[in-house]
Amino acid sequence: MDLSNVNDTQLRVRIAQEEDRTYLLRLLYLTSVFGDESEALPESHIPDVQRYVGDWSPLVDGGVLAFSNFEVPAGGAWLRYFTGDEKGAAYMGPQSPDADPHDESLWATEFDPESIPELCIAVERRYAGQGLGKILLDNVVELARQQDAPAVALWVDSENPRARKLYEAAGFSDIDIPNAAPGAMIKYF
């Protein structure tokens, strides 16, 4: 994609609000296809819609969005605290709905898994390569810190080395979650 004529590269970040939910759906879609809109959606996308966007609360979970100086949405990052039965891919506690959530032997950290938000992040292709991913990541991590979370978690696919590099540079490290697929990363505060 030739982006040599892009003229809306001045970006601003703001807190995500309830009326941004539709755009979060777009960003979730981008996370599902790793930004490649020609890719088929995985089966996991359907349950993830409710898990990561439908149950998201701007007041409890929070997030940040970026817009260009032409008011074009450029990307976003949002948090999810999983306190119900449905858990995210980087939930730091029991992966089975039948497991006792208070069984600390099933926790990946010393902290209550429900106190550690999982973050989701995506950047529109038009704005990729301009450092926006780092800006969004820094902002959403700071939001989690302001919420007094002990850490923030995420899940990254092994076939997404560019994202993994960004997360490692921001201080995230791999963590094993009992009975979960690999790919979880965590940053402690």
C-alpha cells in the first residue's frame, strides 16, 4: 500500500467512551486478522465480540483511541477486567469454567486474576509504522496503572513477531498460565 500521500499524520489520543463501541468492534476485527483485511476471520472472532467489546465498560475497563488531525480514527487500545464466567485469552487464572477461581494454585501470578486487565490493541494500516502502537500501548498501560492494577496482560500470536517486539520493548514478558495456550505476556507495575 502506497502511503506517500498521507497528509493526516498528526495524531491525538483520548479516553474511549461508550459511543466508541462500534469502533472497538472494528479494532477487534483488526486484531483477529492481524491487520490484514484480506484474511479470513477465525472462528474465535464471534465469541470474542461479546467477550472483548460487548461486555466492555468505558467506566470499569477503559481504553484510549487515536484520531488524526482530520478526525480519522487511527487505532486504539482498551482494557478488559474479566470477572464473569467468560475469560479472555490472557486471563491469569483458571481457564476452565468449572475450576474454582479462588484456587490460587491455578493462578499464574500472586495477584488475583480479576485484578489484572487484559489489553487489546490495533492500529489502522494507514497509520502503521509511525509509532502509534507504542503511543497507544503506553497510554493504555498508564490507564491500568492509574486504576491500581498490579499488572497488565495481553496475548500475542506466535505469528505476529512485530507486535511481540513492541510488547517486549515496553517491558512485557512471557508468562505461563496453567492449562492455557502459549502467547500470554504480562507487565508488572
